[in-house]
Amino acid sequence: MALALGATLLAALPPAATAHATDGAAARVTAEEARTVNAETTDGFAALADAVLTKRTSALLEGSQATRRADAVLPLRGDVHVTGSLARTEDTATGILRDRRARLADLDEAYTAAETEIDVDEVQVTGDRAIVQVTETTMLTYKRIQGDEPPTTGFRARHELTFVAAPDGTWELTGFTPLDEEGPAAVNSVADTAGDSGPTFTGMAEEPIDEGGEPETDGPAPQESQAGTTQPTVQAQAKVSVTASYDYTAMAKYAEK
């Protein structure tokens, strides 16, 4: 009886109203389909994470090309983009990391190049929200200052990204959160964009990474000192080398110094 009544009411609607109802239903179906995360969308999530982290890391590098990358505007439009609020937050982070670069340079710690890779570990979609966990692998090339620096330093860090589906079906990045709670934090991490109040990084790495040429960590880098401040200090990440052979003794001595 209810179905018959519904059909009668629908038949009684004028053609314009019926077309409007059909268009509305089609729009809802389109929006729901747009929230389905396929391989292309996942690649878009990874590309945007790479853009954010490359912008951060570039602020730690010397050179005009790095300056341009650090000043690059994150995408505010497109299938996967950032919100205006997050873009402003990352601009603030860039300033903090440039200050960190200057403090590291005072300690004869400087970088000239970097390479970042992003691996998507997990994607969870609930309604119009997607939670994406990624692993960042970043390698930094040392500037030869004292002559005894290892060729490179590097780290791996895990991050959680929060995306929200916009009404037009695109995805907006609204949150970027570190997941690593223990051990040394990445040198490009920013704990608080209101002030560089990241944790003090101390202690030795449990063991080097050794996966057939993958980055290898070996001990902490020299710790930064900030006389006259109550904020925790920040240090560069554990030293790594991507050469065929590794002189762990030399690397450990450099790290201790």
C-alpha cells in the first residue's frame, strides 16, 4: 500500500519537480562515488604529502633552488588540495625551519640537497573523511664544512593525514600529524607552529637500518644548544650513509662530536 501511494504521489508531481528530484538524486550518487578512494586518489594523497614535506625540508637547505621550493604555494585547488588554513600553517612552519637551519649552521651542520619518498601505508574512509597514514623517507646531503662529515644523513618518519571530501567531490587536506612518539624526531618536524617547541632528541638509535642499500642510521647527531631559552633543543637526525660500505666507527665519532 505504501509503495502504491508513493508511486501515485510521484506520478502526480509536475514534470519539472520530477526532473529536479532526479537531478538531486544523481548529484548525491555522484558525490558518493567521488568519495570512493581508488589508486589514482591514493596517488594524489601521496603526492600532496610529498609536496608538504618537500616544502618543509627545502627550508633546511642552502641554495636558491631550495629557497624557491620552500616558498612554493601548496595547491588550493584540484582533485586533492590543502585548505587555506593548512597552507598558512605550513608557511609558518617554513619560517620556523629556516630559523632552525640558521641555528644548525652555527653548529657547522648544513645541507645542500634532499630527496624524499612517500609510501602510503593505510587509507581509511568513513563517510566524507579519509585518514591516510604514510611513511616518509628523506635523505639529506651534507655541505662539506669541516671535511669529516658523512656524505648524507637521513630518517624515516610516519605521518597521519586527514582529508575531507568537499561538496564537489574533491579532497581537502585539513590535518597533518606526526605518528612517531618515541625515538629521535625528524629534523624537518615542527611540533608547534606558534613556536619551535619540539622535543629534545637524545639517546642512541636501537640499530641501523640495513635493507640492501636503504638508509642506515647510526647514533644521534650533535645536539643543538640554545643558551638563555627554556624551550627544548632540537638536533639533526642520526647520520646515515648510502655508499656501498659503511665506516661505523667514523660515523659514531662524528655523531658524538
